[in-house]
Amino acid sequence: MPCARLASCWGGRVLPLLLAYICYLLLGATVFQLLEKQAEAQSRDQFQVEKLRFLENYTCLDQRALEQFVQVIMEAWVKGVNPKGNSTNPSNWDFGSSFFFAGTVVTTIGYGNLAPSTEAGQVFCVFYALVGIPLNVVFLNHLGTGLRAHLATLERWEDQPRRSQLLQVLGLALFLILGTLVVLIFPPMAFSRVEGWSFGEGFYFAFITLSTIGFGDYVVGTDPSKRYISVYRSLAAVWILLGLAWLALVLSLGPLLLHRCSQLWLNGRSLNLKDRAAPDPQGLPRPQKMPISA
């Protein structure tokens, strides 16, 4: 019996979900290959052309010396040192940048552009993440629980008049829209202005960050040619924490809002059908009801 039940569960639920999961990964791999492979080949060819042009202009260098220099640049980049600029570039490990890095650790974003290079820093990062990641999950869970308790009146809205139901739904929708503007629209505009990005690039950075994907191709506060305020990256870390909390709220309130809207629509249709079907006792035409908004 347990084996039969396990086989039924695997065939009825797990196997279709697994097939859908694999198909989705295959679809993503195909689309990304079509979109990015040609651009990668062009960038590689352009880089090789620039290296040859550099060797032609500086005949005192040979191919081996240039490759060694490129290797030094790559090692510096891996350790978080921007090859552009000079030794006066702002430190990647001042307090603001370290606070930003700590936020990316506990939120599991991990841009990949900066990592501890010392053995002591790597060991501390492991234990810091072991405590910080569960702490971040508990914080987000408690925040969502607190919001659901604060909005518990929405769970008892069937006993309220239809006008109150409509006002509650409109208030919740306005709350979500304003929060989305504050978290997902205004910050990308600010990042775009400070970093010199387009709004599309700023929104891309915001989404990749708050979804905890964290590619590292766009990271705030890393351009050595710009002078940032000392708390810029710390403010970005605070925005990340608030943005993740907001996404947790949206994931809990979004389905509730859609469910309430569908209930209002179905209730409105049922009331209209009853009004049309029920005749007036005196045989007179029924008075026309005023809409809610009147």
C-alpha cells in the first residue's frame, strides 16, 4: 500500500511538475542561447582585435606580456578592485560598502563582484551567513504575519455592506500601487540618475536584486569616476531589505486582492440577475437602482 500510494503521488503530481520544470529550463536555455550567443561572439572577436591593435601600437610588448597583464587585471577584478582609475579609488571595504555586502549575504543576493579575499574573512562569511540567512527569513515571515493580522478585517468582509467591501478593495489596491511605486519605480529612477544608467537598466538592476538573482553586471556605487556620498551604498542596502519585505507583502496580499475583486464582480452579476428576474408585486416597473459610485 505505501508503495502504491507513493507511485500514485509520483505519477499524479510530481512527474507532471518535474516535466514542466525541465521543459521550462530547456525553454530558457534555448531563448538565452539565441539572444546572447551572437553578442558574446562579437564581443570576443572585438576583444581580440583590440589586443592585436594594442600590440601593433606598442611594439615593445609581446603577446605573452600582454596576456600576463590581462591576467593581473582579471585577478584584481575578482578581488573587487576596479581596473579603471588609480589607487585613490574609494575602498570596497569601507563601512558603507561593508554594510551593503553584509546585506547581500543575508539576503542571498550575492552579486559576485565582491567577496572576502582573506581566509579569516571567508571563514567569518560562512558563519555569518549561517546565522544571517535564517534571521532574514524569520524577519520576512514575521513581517508578513503581522500584516495579515493587521488586515484581518478583510477576512470578515462578507458580513459588511457591499459599499464597504468595494472601499476596502480600492484601498488595498491603492496601497499596493503606491508601495510598488515607492519600491520598484522611484528607486530605479534614482539609481539611473546617480549611476548614469537608463531607466530600463535601473529597473533591471532593481528586479534582479529584489528577486535575489544578483548577476552582478549592474551594481550601485562601483564606478570609480563618480563621487558617491558616504551613505549611498548603505541606503541601497536598506532599500534591498525594505524591497524584499515589500515583495513578501505583495505575494501575500496580491492573491487576496484578486480573490476579492472576483467576488465583487460575481456578487454584482448575481444581484443584477436577481433584479431582472424578480417582478414587482404591483406589476409596475421596478425603480432603477443608483450605482454605488453615485
